[in-house]
Amino acid sequence: MQIHVNLEKQQFHLTNGQVSYIFHVMKNGQLGHLYYGKVLRHRSDFSHLQTYDVPTAASCHVYADDPAFCLETLRQEYPAYGNSDFREPAICLTKQNENHVPDFKYESFRLLEGKPHLEGLPATYTDENSGASTIQIILKDEFLQAELILNYTIFSDKPVISRSALLKNNGQEELSIERVMSASLDLPDKDFQFVHLAGAWSRERHVKERKLETGIQSISSLRGASSHHHNPFLALKRPSATEHTGEVYGFNFVYSSNFLMQVEVDHYDTARLTVGIHPFGFKWSLKPQESFQTPEAVMVYSDQGLNGMSQAFHALYRENLIPAQWRKQERPILINNWEATYFDFDEEKLVNIAKSASDLGIELFVLDDGWFGKRNDDTSSLGDWFVDLNKLPEGLESLAKKISDSGMKFGLWFEPEMISPNSELYRMHPDWAVGNDHQQTLGRNQLVLDFSRTEIVDYLYGKMSDIIKRTKLTYIKWDMNRNITEAFSRNLAPNQQGEFFHRYILGVYQLYERLTSEFPNVLFESCAGGGGRFDPGMMYYAPQAWTSDDTDAVERLKIQYGTSFAYPIYSMGSHVSAVPNHQTLRKTPLKMRANTAYFGTFGYELNPLKLSEEERTAIKEQVAFYKKQRGLIRDGQFYRLLSPFTGNETAWMVVSKDQTEALIGWYKVLATPSSQKKQTLRLSGLDESTTYKLEDSHQTYYGDELMQVGLPLSTEFNGVNGRSAERGGDFQSDVFYLIKTEEQLN
């Protein structure tokens, strides 16, 4: 057990040798926060960590005889608004026709080995009752007759703590929840940089950084998805922290719908962070004897910079979030027909593409949009999940068998959450679309199906499970190409419409749960117009996600670099596409496209029938190289070395856990003239005393040499050294493989 409880002092210390989290019961019965950060040795009493700052004359205090006890200046665990604390709260709920400030007081605690399941929600998990310890703090508000259970889990071997809250209505009257966050954290100062991932369609998860200042800084989504625009991740790093040194706190929300992550810096220069479901438009009617479970917030502490934070997230999600059967199972190298054919295909064309790809060593053929209904463009047929016999007259089963006979596995694209106004399903069930009778905004010529309704989830489950069985699918790309507008359900009463967004995503999770449980060997890849729902909630069901619709190798450097702040590279769908690139019209060398795509789940978005013999030979070599390295890419420690956001070069690397091998990617977007010096790239994560041999070279290096001096790069053309230059021009790249050798150097 990694949780120490001082019953006399009512103090709780979560620690695992890497991190400490300490809180206690204050004199008013509420929970107070004492410490979160680098591990502290346990002691019998941490009371001295509670500071009582004397408030100003304008402050309010709880006790007449103790003016220093003011919630405005005390650090709390799960604060409410209105009882001398004027900052934004973690919880707000009311009882009908009653005025009351929530006042949840400590009642008891429970200790559990392992981690309990969150009903109906994705969350991190442990194998059986090992690998983590959990404490549940039970608080009660007697007036509301409500019980609040705060869950804290600390993982045994990671600097990770997860939090969530469960609210129960134990009374006889309905309660109205207006705000219930998953976690709140009061930090002692504001001396942090606010780091987050922002963007838009085709440029997702670009790294943004700014200084914390007085006021509220936040990231959020009100789109019904975690969104292209703000990922549910943020980090607070000390100004001196770098990629590899310094103190960083990282936060991620295991949820795929509307969220809010904010930091409020008050007039005393302290910072309050809150993470949870966005309260705007949210209102939940909690009936007597019912409960509401919040999604999970994950917190990481690192004293080894941003990269240390990322490695903790990566390890957690690889080992404690993605479906267990996909932790070690190899992901197939796939080819998707979309950029090869778009909507213009028939069975012969698809089979020829598959056979040609199979000859290159590619393992999975994925049929994208256009195989169903009367789908010849994006204006019709979503919801009509039956095969278009004009394109595939012998049906999906025939195509799937011919794909299988060519030596490839078969995968299929779905967009189950959407409906086209021009579809048989819409003509039968117009009321199944989200919205109301007089307001329905089209997005990409489509509407959204109301997944808050059980009968719709059942309908989609029936259609998808039938196709999986008949075609023996091994892969599904689950897309969502528009966000939700007019967020109303015809199935909810007017006073329940504030429940719609959460009920919708619970319906999505339910369909994922049913399909992944019945078909555990089907690999799901999530997608939302590219990277519009790349979040831990999706990763619980789909161990990989289409990182972005933008497959341009230059743009992918920024997208994949930013995504790696929270998510393991083996969760990133990363493909080699045709040139000119379909999103940027940029022409990059095939070598650079592959060198970028290696650091993810590798695949292709092109027509192999149009390749030259030289290109086919190169792709065979790329496929063979990735098959050799994908175990290292899946399981290794990832290090960011050079940022595309600060310079013309990008570099990253993966090191095996035993430090015996490493794969390094280096990229230079634009050529630079007059470069005289032989460049080096300083590496990270190697064993200082181990000797490493560079593959396809006789050169051997010590680990400390590679990390302190650097790996020599080839000579770049500088305008006059044409005879000796080994590289030049725009879009340069190299991938290096290092392997431990027993050779000792003099």
C-alpha cells in the first residue's frame, strides 16, 4: 500500500518513491491541500505544511475567533463557492426551491488495492488488484443529503495520480448539478509557464506556451468532441524547465467531449487548476438514489522536464489505458485507398491495389469512404450501412475474400455517428438527428445522430457487428467529420437538455464497449476529421488514432512532435502519402515522408499501381525496415531532441528500456548556405558506459560521447563543396539505428 493515513491528524499521504501528494481534513471538516510534488519522506505529522496567511481587512473568515481561517487564502482539495472563497469552485449544485452553499464535510475513507472501474466511462486500469493503490474519501452535505466520493489512485511505478469524483443523491428530492469537476488543485504560487496544444483541422496539437498571470487562463471545447482546436492536455512548467530538466506538472483528461481545463491566479499570486466537464451548457438532474460519476483526470509530476512528463504519460497509456491485447501485439502496416481513389472505385481496382501493396510487404488493406448506400460524394448516404452494389456488385464479402486471398487483412471505414439528410435512414427516422424541428445546421453536408438514445446505439451496433462477422474484418477506422450544433435531443425533456452532450458521449462509449468486447481482435483506429478527437477517452477503446488529415511530412513534424507531449508515438496513425501532398501541394522526397512516418503506426496513403520501379524498391525497403523496428517503436522510451517550433531542424529518438538499441530521426526543412562545420546531433537516454555501433557503418561510440558531443551528421552542400557533400537541398532527413556492441574503445 502506497497510501499513509494518520487517523489522529486526519492526514493522507500518497507516495511511491517518485511523487508525494498530501492532504488533510481542516478544522471546518472540509479537505485542505498540503503538498504535491517531488517525493517527500513520510513522517508522522505534516501539519506544518498548512500555512495560515493573515487575510486582508476585505476578506471573510469562517470563525469569529479565528480570522486567519479564511477559505480565500487556504489551499483546498475540492472547493465550493460562497463560504469565504471567491475563486471558481469544483462543485456547484442546488436543491429545488432551497438556498444553500455546498458544504461537503469529511465522513470517512476507504483504502483499496488496485483501481476501481468507472461505470460507463473509459479510465486507466490495473491488472487485477496490483500496480496501484486507491483511497476514496467520503464527504457528506447533510442539508443536501448528498454524498461526495473523491477517488485518488497512485500508480506503483509511475509519477502518476488519477482523480475523479462520484456524487450521490441520498435524499428524497432531486438535485441539480451545475458544475462537478474531476479534479481541483491549489498550487502555492504562480511561477509557471502554461503549456498546451492548440490548432485546427490539418494543423492539430501545435505547442503553445505562455506565462501564468493574474486572472483565468483556460483551454476548452464546446464542440461535442475534445476537438482539433484544444487538446484536453496542459502542463505547468517552471520557467527554467527544459525538455530534460526542471519541474513540470502535466494534466490530461480521459474524456472525449466538452471539457474545461483552467488555471485561476488570484490576487495573492496563488494558482488554482481545475479539470472537468465544461460547465457551460451542462446541467444534470440527479434524482433520488442516483449517482453521477465524473470522468478521470490524470496528473503527472516530473522533475526531469517536459520529456520526463511525456514518458510518464506514455508508459501509463501503453500499460494502463489501451486495451490489454494491444499492448504488445504488432499493429499491421496498412494501405488506405482514400488518396488513391477517393469515391471512384470498383472491386477490380481495389483488388489490384491490394495485390500490388501486398507485393510490397504491406499487411492490411483499408477501404475508406464510399462503399455504402449511394455514396459517390460527401452529400449522401451516411447511415445507410449496406454495400453499394453498383461499385461492389458481389458485395463486401467477395471483396474481403479476394483481399484475404491476396495475402492481406481487410479493414473498413465507418462514420457511425453521422447521418446524411439524403439517406434512407433519414427518410425513415428524421427525428434521430440531433437538433430540433426548426434548427439543424449542416456540417460537411451531414447531421449528427443522437447517440444519447439507446435505440440508435442499438441500431448501429447491429449494423456494424453484422458487417464485422460477414467480412471477418480485422480493422475499423471510426471517423467523426463534424462537431455538434443545435445540441438538443428530442428524447430529453426541456429541463434535461443540459445533459445532452454527456449522454451523447456515453452513447459513443457504449457502442465502442459493446463492439470491442465482442470483437477484441478487431483493431479500432479513432478519427475525427483527422485529429479532432485524439484524447485518452478514445484511446481506451482504440489504441491508435488518425493523427491528422494533413499527411505532409513537413507539417507532420509539428503535429507529431506536439502530440508526443501526452500520447505515445505508437498511438499515432502516421502514413506516407502521395505528392504533391493533397493538403499542402508540397513535394517532399519519399525518403523524408517515410522517415517522418516511421515514428508512429506506419502505413501508406497512395496508389501503388502508379509507382515507378525505383519507388517500389524504396517502399519495399521502408516496409522491411519498419517491421524490423516496430517493437522498439512500440515499447521504447521516446525523447524529443530538437523542436520544429523553434528552428529549422527537428529531431527525436526512441531508446529501448534496456538501453541496448536506439532509433533516431533527424529532419531539416530548408537548406542553409555557407554551412562549413560538420554538424552533430546530441542524443539522450543512452547508457553512458555502453558502446554503440551505428548500423551500416563501422563507427562505434560510447553513450556519453553521443550525449555530450553528439552523433555526427553527414556533410551538407554549402555552395562550393559539391564533391564532398553527402546531402543538400530542402527536405533533408536521416534515420539512424544504434545497437549495443561489446567492442571496447581505446
